[in-house]
Amino acid sequence: MNRKLTPEISRRDFSRSLAATGFASSLLADLQNAHATWLDSPKQPFGIMSGEITHHSAVIWGKSDVDARMVIHWDTDAGFKNPKKVLGPSTSALSDWTARCILNGLPSGTTIFYQVHFENSAGASQPILGHLTTPDDGNSDVFFAWSGDTAGQGFGINLDWGGMKIYSAIEKLSPQFFVHSGDMIYADNAIPAEIPLADGSIWKNVTTAAKSKPASSLDEFRGNYQYNLLDANLLSMHRSVPIIASWDDHETTNNWYPQQSLKSRKDRDHYDALELGRQLANRAAQAFFEYNPLMPQASGERRVYRKFSRGPLLELFVLDLRSYRGPNSTNKQTSMDSQSTVLGADQVAWLKHSLHKSTAIWKVICSDMPLAIAVGDSMEGKNYFEAVANANPGAPLGRELEMADILGFIKQANIENIVWLTADVHYAAAHYYDPKRAAIPDSFLPFWEFVAGPLHSGSFGPNALDGTFGPEVKFQFAPPTGSKLPLAPSDGKQSFGTVRVSARSKQLTVDLRGLDGRVLEGGSFTLDPQTKT
């Protein structure tokens, strides 16, 4: 099948164009001009990625299997008529031989073709080709995809079924980037060789040692990311769709928070001498940053919350509801403090300031957890809650206080055209938040929240909605009532969403899509931009 790089050029034409210029052959000749054998030279077993795209820069990710130097060539021409060479970092075992390199000086509104290889004194790896498109000044539509939840509930790579084929459906739509809204891995879920399904069939997985048990060591966390990168669909998507990575709980362990006592959990035997979720999360964070094309912070801080501009049409705000939260509890605190926080004071201040300063028409907030869907935490205690909502439709309490503060600020500052995107709950939905229906009426501006997923995990739901902020279900795509849960990916309840902002009308359209990429019936929503009064 000939999947498209852009509407103008296909991958096959791209390869032919490369060959015609002689660039590829001359590059390979240079790389192979060494006395070392193929077995001694670097390999790239896990592909390449791009991410953190700005108007003039991008982060390129790669991984060698030995100590080697990352080298990137890029051009605005698919045939590499005038390639520019960028020397990336050298890899070592300290970073599991992963490397990230920032390409600076890129032209805006342009498709950038790039190739990555690794080289050392023994030789060089075969170059891998990719492409990305930088944002423009609002002359063309913004189009991207999002979802969450990969390789959960034991559902891994089933070659007989076609692997994680939802990633192929995303790639075919050619989004400008993909937001993974968390649970990129399920570090706490083992991948067994077989899973019996309700219809009597067997789900058969590719297995690895790292996925034979819940991850507790750094190498086991790394092995979780490596496992997903064994899937051909995901590897192919990475070559043509930049990724914006976020995390939730399963990048560490189920329902984690920094103060969590691992020794009190039902699955405590998996975590040996580790006592706190913070200790486990330090290892998880190292693997997360090693295996994603994240922009290094100037301060050296590992920060997940950040923002991206796509010109005057859209600005994206990625939140982190894990790293700064208080403990999971009954979630009914009456004041905002260290026990009731979910974003933390610094992140709340950053979000308010960033939203207020944004000049984009649409402000899209990417949250790793939903606002009003009640998500319990039975591992910690009866009637404990894991997300923002507390299943009490009354006035805001617990983590709802922080969200009420943010929503109140948005109204006070009259910041229009805010849309929330999320995943986490393993079904798709569209919720309209009406301030007239809220427990405290007219305390915020109306807004939409769209939920997608899972990408490739078990399907659940639907969950109950908490009425505090006046949500109304406008669409839902979940397992049928009475289903034996979780449903396997082969049951067809996987989903992702796409967002398009029209350069002409300035309208924002959200399409919730199924496993094959087609829009689900009733799952398309077009929103008109509001102007300040």
C-alpha cells in the first residue's frame, strides 16, 4: 500500500526521488567506507521520531544499539538536493543509547524531509527517512489527532490481528502531529503470550522479558517503550507524524501519586524495597524522557506541562495531573491545599498566565484526565477517587476546587474558545459543560470536553458523570451494556479523535473516529469561534 507523506508526494516517489539525486547512494557509500563489518556497526532497531514542532525548530529522536554519534540530514526538497547536516549527541548506556537533537533554523509552513543515522569508528547504521511540517502564519488549516492508552490490560502486539493497527489509521489521515494524552505504556501490566476472550477465541501476543512482569527497574521501564516500538504500525506513523507526548498513571503504576505508599498496595510484591510512588516515578520519568522526542528544559527540569503555538489559529496547552497532585482520597476537602491539589500552584499559575497571554483564536487544553467523569481508586480505599470529580454533584470540593478556580479565572479574564481534550477512561465521549446547569450557576464560561481512546488496550465504561460543573453527554462510544470487560481491541471499541481548525472559517471541528479511522456516527462536532464582547 502506498501511504502518503503529504498530499503532493508519496513515500514511494520520495524514495525514487532520493535515488535519482544520487544523495542516498553517495551517503551510503560514505557510510560504508569503513573496514568494520555490518555486525560491528550501529543499528537502529526502534525507528525514529519527531516532536515539539515550532515554527522554526523540531526535536528528532533516535536510538542506537551501541555507543555512536547521531547524525541528521534535512532538506525542504524531497530529493535532498541541498541537504543540511546536523551532528547530534553521542549515545551511551547512560541514556540507553537514545538521543535527541534539536533542528533549528527551519523555515515556517514548510515540509521538512530528514534522515537519521548513527555512526562510530566501526561504521554506520542505515539511514531512516522521515518528514514533518512546521506551522505557518494561519494560511492553512491546522489538523491533528489525539488519544491515549496503549498496550493495557495485557493486550499487546497480536501479529495475527495486524498489530497495533489503529496507528496505521491515524497515519493515513496525515495529521500534522499526534497528541498522546497519557498511558503511553502500561508499565504495571504484564503482556502474556495468550488471553482467552469471551467469544472463545485466543488473543496472541508478542512477548518480551521486560513485559513479563510489572516494571520496577529502570531497564524494565525502558523495555515497556521498546515493546511498543516493536509494532510496525507505530514505527511507520512515527516517520511521518510528529508526536506530543504526555503521561498519566500507567507510565509508572496504576493510580500513582508522589506520596503513594507502594507497600500498602494490593500489588506491593512487584515493587521490592521501593516504598513511595515518587521513587518509582523517578525511574519511570527517566525512561519517559529517554524514549520520547521531548524538548530539553533549559534548567534541566523534567517538565511534562508545556505549550505549543500553531500560529494565530490555535495554541495547545499540555497539562500534567500526576506530578504535583496530593494523595488520592475521598476528594471532599473544603479548601485548596497540598491534599486537594491536582495541578499544583506553579502549574495553575503557568496555565492562567499562558491562557491570558495567548492570541490564538482557539485554546486547546490537553489533559491526561477528564474533569467530570468519576474515576474511582479502589486500590487505595473505599470511595476514593483518582481523577478530578468526586461523584458528588454539589458545590466544588477536593480537586474540583482547583478546577473551579481555573474556570472562574477564564470567565473573569473573558478568555473565549477553550476546548478540553482528554483520554484515560477507555471510551470516547463528547461533553458540553453548561454553567447554567452547574452547582454554582454562571461561575464559568461554557465549554466542550472531548474524550478519546483507548488506542490499543482493553475497552471499559461508560463511567458516571459528576454534575458539579454541569456536564451533559452529547456523544458516547463505549462497550455495550452487559459486556464482559475489558473488551479486546478486536471488539472494535478503540478510538481516537481529530481536530481541524479551518483557516477560512476559523471553525474548529472535532471528529471522534473508530479503529479504521472513519468518523463514528454522531461523533462529529463543529464549533464556531466566539468573539469577545
